[in-house]
Amino acid sequence: MLLRTERVLLLRAPRGRSVRIVREHYLREDVPCASRLCPGGCIQAPGGKQLSEDLTHYVVPDWMVVQDYLEILEMPELRGLIFTQTACQAVQHYRGRRQYNKLRNLLRDPRHDCILFANEFQRYSYLPREKDEPTEKWQTRCIYNASAWYYHHCLEQVPIVMVTEDEEAIQQYGSETGGVFVVLFKSYLENFLPDVVSAQELYDSIRQAKQERGCETQDNHGKEYSEHLPLQVLEAGIKSGRYIQGVLNVNKHRAQLEAFVRLEGASSKESDLRSDILIHGNKARNRAIHGDVVAVEMLPKNEWKGRLSALSENEADDKTPGETQSELMPTGRVIGVIQKNWRDYVVTFPSKEETQSQARNAQKILVTPWDYRIPKIRISTHQAGALQDCRVIVRIDSWEANSLYPNGHFVRVLGKIGDLEVEISTILVENSICVSPFSEAQMREMPSSENPWSISLQEEEEQERMDLRDTHLVFSIDPKGCEDVDDALSIRSLANGNLELGVHIADVTHFVAMNSHTDIEARTRATTYYLPDRRYDMLPPVLSADLCSLLGGVDRYAVSVMWELDRLSYEIQKVWYGRTIIRSAYKLFYEAAQRLLDGDLSVANDIPEIMQLGENARSTRLDELRAAVQRLTDVAKHVRAKRDIGGALELEGVEVQVQLDDKKNIDDLLPKQPLEVHETIAECMILANHWVAKKIWKSFPHQALLRLHPPPCQDFFTALRECAEAKGFYIDTRNNKALADSLEKAHDPADPLVNKLLRSMATQAMSVAEYFSTGSCAEDQFYHYGLALDKYTHFTSPIRRYADIIVHRLLLAAIWKDRQEDNRESLFSNKDLVELCKHINNRNRVRDQGCCVSEKQRGFSDLLPAWRRVRVACRIPPTLQAQDCRHSCGG
């Protein structure tokens, strides 16, 4: 039964005045409590988290504790946490979206023993705000009342500890309800968790940083920077066009001098600017940090500057010998930060001599971030001497206008500089990559020895699948040692003489239900991360390396796309989509497939499924397999030729094989030659992605996930054109077709490396390919510039890309829709899909920056297949990354 009440809200209007709004507010008695001790049978959310049974008490953090000490609450040692709706809303209001999203992720994570209680919708725990009552006092009162309700609701079986930073709240509520204890958070850590020293140290670090921040604010000896304008002024200015909104990107090679603001949102659509905005110098950057969403005021044209064209060994140098500026570009200054996107930063401590000379108080230390684009951070610590050879994680708390540097606090030590595991951890932290082990809740969803998986044709789903095990020669071709085999292929002659080409992709969605624990974790990770000696899977290994991997000789579920092709022209006659059962006959690696294609019959010794056969059987099977690979190659050449006519680009990527020694250290980087079979597999995958994109868009035109690649900015081709002219070639960059034709003609017989260089420079000029929801932009913007396709998506790697899992669900829903079996509950709305695409795009950028070092690291991997991307965990010297500093390509 719902009880209707009214809630009064005071909202801030654009001009700064307060507006009083009365809204309907509904209360109910059956709000889930998520306690296993619940005697009243509260209706729990399906699959929702519940507090553990073995807890000696529950912990309810006050809004101030959640707001200031969230990183302590994230520690797994803190169990039985009840986050109230009131506290969560306070974090959203006072700390912004980033901190709020961290809290949401914590609540969703099954590894953490914590739940959300919607106290403001529970009839007996809700308290309306009294007249003239300060918001902070009302929030504390609400949280205490929710604690007391919890205690009585569980029939006083378990005590409740409310932790707070408000000593007045302790005096007021400390003895009000027996069994509900109100204590300082520091006291709780010392008395209940005395062995968790890291939590107490982190508490002291955060509290000290807060106190010093307060002292700095009071002791203002002059402004180093301009004050930021209020948010309402910035929003009004952006709406009127006076200010421009965008994301700050700092040039890692000129971090002290150069940053660029890339336009976003309304600014990018309404502005006349055709390039990014240069922010020259720290003063103009005005305390904004790389990644922040900022508001920029344009400078007069006579104050515009050009970007510097040379790199400096010493970033503090204002100018280096021979350094020149490029053409003048729009230049501005930051006048406010709309959204702070601060994260954990890995830093190193200065030498003992520097430490002693930095400040009067030796406890205040300027630490240097691993990421060159982040300014030095001032922290307070007693451990500076002991940590000089260590990598340490810190967080930024504030950056006041009267301070040259931001203030932060110490979080934890990663370990000694130079240690392999420490350096790997540094890369992961710097790129916000979570590699925690899969939780028990996720593993319980997986098949196991007690609950094994097998194909059963008695089940309804299996009966709907097309069984290809006895009718199709299915095989996979992957890099040597590949365990997560997403895709397999088949090709055969039909009774009417035509060919049937099949692309078969692992049916991950059979094992990963929508909104299950495994699905939520995969959504959060978004991708598999590869390093030279390891990988961090998006899915549990029982799926990625076993049940979903299309290994040779075992039955597997797949989602297949099969085309009937004309036997002579290879033109597509019709296409079929559906779920299948396959058994891959061969698991080939690229080099073996190429030798087979070249007619080298000794390759039989490298194919386990053939090498054990007798001579006659071996010869027959080898001829059959070779004919299939040859047919695939012929079809792939035809498909590629059609894309070439449309303007598909052939670009140059650096291909390096990482060689490790016995201790898994990088021993050498070996050049690797591209093979014809690489292009064969790539074309088959591109064909499948293209046809699936057309299918899901036709069925769901406003909520399909596709992938677009916008045309590059013409300014980025300047270096390419100048280099080509120096060798006597003309590069036409008006469109992809003109560019492809020009690159094809730019061959110097005396120097074959010229064409490779020009193609490499064209690669550097490319824009970023990204996922998007079809309901968020017009159809004429769907075009994939590099592949010359009107619609494109990712369907072929669901084991290691979450975008592909979404596309699989869309394809299956489209198939069901064709059968008049509408099944949309597994689909995201356009609004949700837009947000999810942003998250996946961000995770992909992180993957490419943190785990893949290649000539092109910027989301252009559609044109550089997986075998051409180098997976190296190391920092590249600035001289090797000169091309990477092109700010507008999206690092």
C-alpha cells in the first residue's frame, strides 16, 4: 500500500535564486531491507545483494563519512555496510557524478558486503525535513532514524553501529536507542578493526589533508590563479555561446605549456570552430587537470598562438633551440571546471635533498605523478624517507586558487620501483583497470563439476538451434597459443552449385544472462586487457577459455551468419542468422594456414587433428582443408575488392611480436610479416559485422549499437600532404576514395618505404572509431570512413568485448521479432545505450593506452586487425612517441 506525501525541494535557478518546488512523494512498507535476519519477509530484488549471515553487527555510515572516506569503505575488510539513500544522494549532490558512480559500482559489486537501503521510501524510516532545519542536520537525523528502524525491524537480533564525524550527533543520539551505537569513524576503525592498519593510516591521511585544506582557505596570502566562475554562470554562458565546453587534454610532451580542449555536447554542434582550442601555459589552464570537463573563454585573435612543433628534454623550458610554432590556432583560457574527473594517481617521492628543501614543514611533500600530464601533488606524510624508492597511490582533494599545486592525500604503497608486478600494477591503476578476481556470486552462475554443462537436444532452446556438426566443415584460424577462440568459419558447395559461407561466433549470451552478476561485471570491465605475459579476462576463465571458446573437436553453441553466394560472381544471394550447434574440426594458427594455402603439405605435422592419421586419410583431409581455405581466400578477395571500389583504406600499422625470456621479461621485439590469410579472416569478420549491423538497425532503428568512424579533420592531413609533395606525389584527401587512390599511386620504385611511411602518416591523421546508439544521431552519420561501409558494428568477439554481447542480444531479439516473438526485455533503451557506449568507448581508450603500444593507438583498430596490434606493457620514450602528441587524434 502506497502512502502519498509531499516533499518540498529548494532548487537553484540559473540566475542563482532559489525556487521552491513541491513534489509528490510516495512511501511504502515493503521496501527491501536486504538482511538475511529479516522476519517480515521483505520482498528482495531478484538477484539482489544481501548482507552476510555471519555478521556480528551492521554498520551505517553517516553522509559525511560516505562523502569523505569512501575509499576506506571500499576496503573488503569493512563488512555489513548499509548505505542509506540519504547518504548516497548527499554524495551525488556534494561530490559530483564521478564519486557517485564509484559508490554505485561499490554497491553493485558482489565482492563487497554492502547494500543500499531506500530509507526515504520506507514508510517508517522516512522523516520529512522540518521548517528551517539545516540540510546537514536533517540528513544526519534521517540516517540515524534509518539505523533505529533497521534495529527494530530485525527484532533487535544484531546491533547497529552508525559511524559519523559529527560529535554533536553522538551526544544527541548516542544513548537514544539501546542497540544502536553512534560512534566516531576513527573510533570504529581503532576498536573494531585494530588489525587493519592500512584503514587507520588512510583515515589519518585523508583527515590531515582536510584540515590543511581548511587552513589554506583561511590563510590566503594572494591568488596564484583566477577564481572559477560559479556553475550556474558557466551553464548560462555555454548556452548563450559566450563560453565553450569541452574536455581538457594535456600534451604529455609539453605538459607545462600546452593543453587542448576538445569540444563536446552542444558546443561541438553550435560552434563555428573546426579545430580544438589551445590552452597555453598553466595560468590559462587555471587549475584544470587532464580529463576535466571545462568551460573556456576564447581569447582575442591577436592573442592566439600556435602549437610547438619540437619536443623538449626539459619540460620546464619555455623554448628549445630550433623550436618553431605551427599556424596560429584558436586559443582560450579556462574560466571554470564543470566536472572534475580526478582518479587515483601513481606517484614517486623526491630525493631526500629535495624533500628537505621543498618546504618549512618537511611533512608536506611535492610528489611527482607517473603520468606526465598531471601536475605535482602536495601531500602530508611522515613516511617520505621510507618511500623514496616506491611507487605510491595518491588522490587529489582540492586545488585552491592561492596554491601553485593541488592538495592530496596518501592512499597506499604499490611497491618498489622497477619490480615487474609493481610496474604492471602502475599501468593498471593509471588506466583505472580493475582486475579483481571474479567473485563467488559470479562463479556460482557458472557451470561446475557439480553442475556440468552439456548439450541436450531435449531442451527447447537446443531444438531451435541448427545442428551443423555433421553437415559443415567448421574450423578456426587464430594466433598461435590463443585460448579464447571467438570465431570459426565454414564454406561448402550447395546442391544448386552455389557456395555457402558461414561465420560462427561463440554464443556467450547463452551463459551470461542479462543483469546477472557475471553480466554486470563484464559490463563494468567492457573488454579483455592483454599484456605480453598475461591477460585480464572480461569473462571468467571457465567461459573465455573453455565453454565459450570454439576449440577443436568439441561441441559448442554458436550464433551464426551464413550467406548463399553465387558460384561464379560470389555475389550474396541470401543470408541466414540464427543459433547453431557446431563442432570445430581444426584449430589452426595463422602461419600453418598460410603454409597450407601456399601448398606446403608438411604443415600436416603442425595440425594436431591431422598429424595422427594414416597417410591416405591425412592426404584426403589435408586436401579438403586446403580447398576450404583457398575458397575462403577467393571470397575474401572479392569482398575486399568491393570495399576498395567504395573507398576502403589500406593503412600501415607497426607489427611487432613480443619475445619473452624464461622469467617472462621482455627479451626482444621481433618484426613480423603480414600474411595473406590474415586479410582473409579479417574480411570474413568485417562481412559478418556489416550484415549484423544492417539486421539489428532494421529491427531496432532507435536502440541498436553500431560503430562509426567519422571523416578526419582535413588539418590533420597537412603533414602527410607536405611529405608527399617533397617526394613528388599529390595526396587528395577530399574523401576516403580519393585518399585511397592517391596512396595507391604514391609508389617510389627507388624507395619502397615511402609508401609505407605515407600510409603510416595517414593512419596518424585518422579520427577515433566509436560505438554509438542509433537513436542518438542521424542515419547519414553512421558511415564508417575507413572501411567504406554504410553500417558497421562489432559482433565477432563476444568473449573479449562487451559491445559484442549487446549486439548478440540485439540480433537474437531481431530474429525473435521476425518470428513475432517480441523479446525486448534484454535490450537497452536509447538513453541507457548512449551512456553504456560512452563507458565502453572510455574503457577501449584505456585498453589501447595502457596495454597496447602500436603505431596507431587511437580507436582505429577496425582497420588494423588484432594480429597487427602490439601488446606491450612499458613506457615508450618521448622520442618514439612524437606522433602520439597530436592532440586532436584522441590518445
